[in-house]
Amino acid sequence: MWKFKRVSALALALALSISLTGCGGNTDSSGPGSSRSNGDATSGQSGGQPDLATASWDEIVETARGTTVTFYGWGGDENRNNWLNSDVADYVREKYDITLEVVGMNIEDILAKLAGEKEAGTESGSIDMIWINGENFYSAKENGLLYGPFTDQLPNMEAYIDLEDPETLNDFCMPIEGYEAPYAKAQLVMYHDSAVTSDPPASAQELLAFCQANPGKVTYPAPPDFTGSAFVRNIIYELCGWEQFQDMEADYDTVKAAIEPALDYLRELNPYLWNQGTTFPDASTTVDSMFADGELVMSISYAPYTVAIGIDQGTYAGTTQTFVFDNGTIGNTNYMAIAFDSPNKAGAMVVIDAILSAELQLSQYATLRELPVVTSDKLSTEEQAAFDQVDMGQGVLTQEELLSHRLPEMPADLVPVIEEIWLNEVVGQYNG
Amino acid sequence: MNRHWCLKLVLATAAACILIPVALILVWSVTARWPWPDLLPVRLTLRTVRELFLGSAQLPRLLFSSVALAVATAVLGTAVGVLTARATELYAFPGKGLVRLCGLLPLLIPGTVFAIGIHLTLLRLGLADTLAGVLLVHVTVALPYCIAIMGDVTRAVGAGLEEQAAVLGAGPLRAFWLATLPGLMPGVLSSMSMAFILSYSQYFTTLIVGGGRVRTLALVLVPYIQSGDRPLASVYAVVFVGSALLIFFLLESAIHRMERGGKSK
């Protein structure tokens, strides 16, 4: 009996291994999950709706009615999650009978997932809309992970957005070409507690004096953290101007030669920074927490109204105050794109169009305190008045102050080069 | 006496190392601001509690899906563990070492590589973004532990009792059920607990394979930790630890009742 059992166990193991190799051999043909659409995947125009590119807006809205749209993006902002799940979801449900499903996922993971689906030859994935910008947009577009162009079909692009605005045309100096629509505007700001430090620095030179007066109590997030990387670029703008970078070649030596004064300055800053500049916090959120704990006297954010929210929530003291450099700080726009294998491109277009409406842009401005992407030239008097009435809270700068101190981003392909140079030339290094 | 005292000290230190951080998380879950060097929080907040119950995360649904997924992983993982251990411990067959190695593989491959690789495979099989796919991956992650635990127990129990039962005329299933399984029970419980907690705390694999469609508690908790929202991260951590402990408590008491019931027969 035992012998028989041994034989049957062996047979079972054999059957298992055969079925496993069977699966392995099968991988070249497309799996059952990818056979839903019959369009041509390489054109990027297919999916569930073959002639979407030529369809009229009414036809697109009709196709989208009654469907579900998934929106993938960073999920670490409770206010934004709630806003999307309530205000935006209600708006598209009432107006278009669309169900919006918001999924929190970091952009690197979203792109990794899309790249995997591309490699596996998926034609109908699970992601419809993506929250994206900058280098991520550049690489996603280069690698064919996005659907487009689609923005010229959205009525609200024409109705509310300044189509000649450089930030509508280019994302980090890279041509958008209709592959993403603006979502919200961001701008680098710094903030301090006016009860702890009196005079906030208005330039890079003043920042050096500020660090010397508060040794060990200032730092910035280590690039490639989004905010830390922008802060380093802002220092470069302070010392080297911003114009020369707009068409610079992304070559290590060219860039290094151009930013040498800024590297000098950053090394000069090091001895007065937290941990003497031998290490830097991993993320802007860490720096924010250190500031909230009183370990630092200054913090940096890409969300210009973050202080108002922090004071509201009690995270920051009521005396916290936002400031920018006199010469300006870097601003950018973040955008919404559509995945190349989105199963519901029409629905995604309708939701993106809805978010571009004056109503939802106002609600975003009032609820999340994000700079709107609609241009005031195209707003009606009532709409403009509604925007003006929004109370932005304590400790922040007005929209005019921010926009008049706004500098353009660098080309996306310079960003990783600068991050690499920073790592080689700045961390733990001192002049002389 | 002296050794007794030492032991108590070690135990107290260990308890403090676990309990103090948990207590801190409890305090942080309702703290808005707690700057250095204050001993107590400067400002408390109920924002977190409001968010937990009234926010858009839908806590009951999250808890249900996390627990259901973890229980299913525990049952399936342990079942495979029991059978694999039986094959490798009680039988001799060619390629036995290979089977053992394959059982350990998910533990040896870095998590990220494992997740991306298995995502590609599941995409081709049409199982990506489905609950079944996520369950399969969780079971795979839990398997090395289940197999190792069940391997030890199976070796200790051996085949003797089952052979005896077979000699006395019991069929193979009955012999296993009545003679071997009761002896394996302690291992089965450890293996199920281990698989449960592994599934409950999976983040990256659930995210990639589930595509964000399969939502668990860990999937909501981790972004708040990453975004530095300490109060919200803490309140979700309290729910995470609390719910896991509650499940264990219920399981334990059910087993105790079962054992007592079994003995009184």
C-alpha cells in the first residue's frame, strides 16, 4: 500500500510540473484577460471605442454614460481623497451617470504596472485616468504608456483654459501635444514659525545667513524627492538665473559647468545644516514632521497653501508663515492623462473635462486650496467673484503674490542629471 | 531567586519595548501637534476619528475584505503546507530536495522582484486585478512559512499512529483525520496565524497584483505613513493592530472551547 502511495505521489508531482511548463509555454499567446478589445494596440487609438479620435463630444458623452472610470494617483492626501470621492464623484454621477473609482497608488507603481501591461500585450487594462506630471509624464509618453492626443476634444479646455499658456503647452519644457490636461497648479514655497524666527530669508544669500543663525535647524529633502529636487533647482535659479536652462542639453558636464556657482553655494551651506549636511531627510514629509516637532525652523512645500491646512488641522502653530524668494520660486502644473490601455477612454475624457469646469476648479480651490488652472480671462464675472470670495486661511500668500513670483520649471530631462550631480558634488562635501 | 529576578527584568524590558510604542501610537492617533520637548501633546484632534468613520475609505468594507482575504490565505496556505510537508517528510521520492527548495523560493526572492514578476504572469493568465489573483499571491507568500512549520510538526508526529490505524482497518482519510490531524493541530494553528498575519500586512503585492481594485486595510494605511500624516497613519495603525488582535483572540477562544468540548466527550 505504501509503495502504491509513493507511485501516486510521484505521478502527482509529474502532473504538476507538466501543468506548470504548460503555463510557461502558453505565455506568448495573449491571455483571456486581454482579448476583450479587437483594436490595434500599437496605434494607441484603440481600446473599447475604435473611432474615439474622430467622435463628436456628444457621442463621447453618450458612450461614457453609465460607465465606471478609475482614477489612479497618489493616495496620501486625505483631503484630496475625500474631495475626489465626494465633490467630483457626485458631479459626474449627477451630470453623466458616471461612477468614479479613486485608487491611491504612487506614480512609480502606476508606471511599473502600465509597463508590465504593455509588455504582456494587454489591450484593456484597469487604469483609466492618471495623475501625473514632469519626468514621469515625459517617460510615460516616450514609452507609449499614454493615450492621446485627446485634450483638443474637451470643450472645457477651450472654455476655461489659456491655450497659449506655456504650462498648457509644455510640462517641464516637454511638449504635451494633447496627451494630458491640467489639473492644479503648484508652486514651491517655504515657511517658518514667526514666533521662533523673525526674518525669513528673501534670497539665497539671506538663506545662508539664516542657516548660520540657526545652525543644525535647517535642511531640505534629499533629491530625487520631488520637493527637495525642486528646492535645489530653485537655488540654481537664484545663483545662475533660469533662462539658460530652458534649452540646455541634458549632458552631465554641460549642466555641471552651468550650475557650478550653485554647487559652491550648497557646499557652503552644508556645515550649518541639520547633521552638518552629511545626510538629508529622505522625503519632504519627513522635513514637514521635523518642522512640526520643532526640530527644524523652516520647511519647504510644493503645495502653496499647505500652511493654512496645517494651521487648521492643528499640525502647525498659528504663527506659521509662508514666504518665497524675491526672485521667485519654481511653479508647475500637475496634469491628468489617460492610460494607453484604458478600458474606458470616453469616460476618462468626460471626467477630465468635468474637472476642468469652473465649478470643480472652484471647489478644488476652496476645499483643497490648490491654485486653479482656469484662467481668469475666460471666467464670467460671477465665477470670478466666487473665486475671489474664497478664504485661503492663515499664514499663506495670496494668489497674486504667488503668481507674480512664479518661475518656469526646467526641462524634464535635466532633472535626473541635476539630481545625480547633487549626489556626487554636494552631500557631505565642504568648500576648501 | 536571583535568576528569577533577572528573568522578570528581561520580560519587563521586552514588554516595555512592545507596549510603549503601541501606547504612543494610541496617543498620536488623536494628536494634532506634539513638538519637542513637551512631555504631553500640545493639541489634540478628533479629525482622525471623523475621517475613520465618516471619510471616504469605507472602514467596514475594508475590514471585511482584509479579514476575508487573510482567513482564506490562512486556510489555503495551511492546507497546501500540510500536504507538502506530508509528501516531503513521510515519503521518499526523487527530486524531494527540489520540491523543498521551491517551497522556500518566495522567501528567497526580493519582494519587489517577486511582485513584478508574478504580476506579469497573472496578467497573462487573466488573473491580474482580481481577488483570486491576490489570494493566489498571498498564499504563495505565506507558503514557505506554512511548509516549514508543518514540516517540523509532521516530522515530530510521524506516520506511526496512522499506520497503526490502517492496521486496525481505517481507510486512509479516516486514519489521517482521526490519528494524525489531532497531533498536527498545534502546527496547523501556528501556520494559520502566520499566514493570516502575512496576508493581513501585505502591501506591495496587493497593490501591484490587485491593481488598487482589491482594497485592504494595509493599502489605505501605508500611503498615510508615506505622506507623513502621523495622526491618520496612527489611527489606521490602531485599527490594523486592534482588528488583528481581535481575530486572534476569537480564534484562540474558539480553539479552547473546541479542546474542552473534545475532552469532555
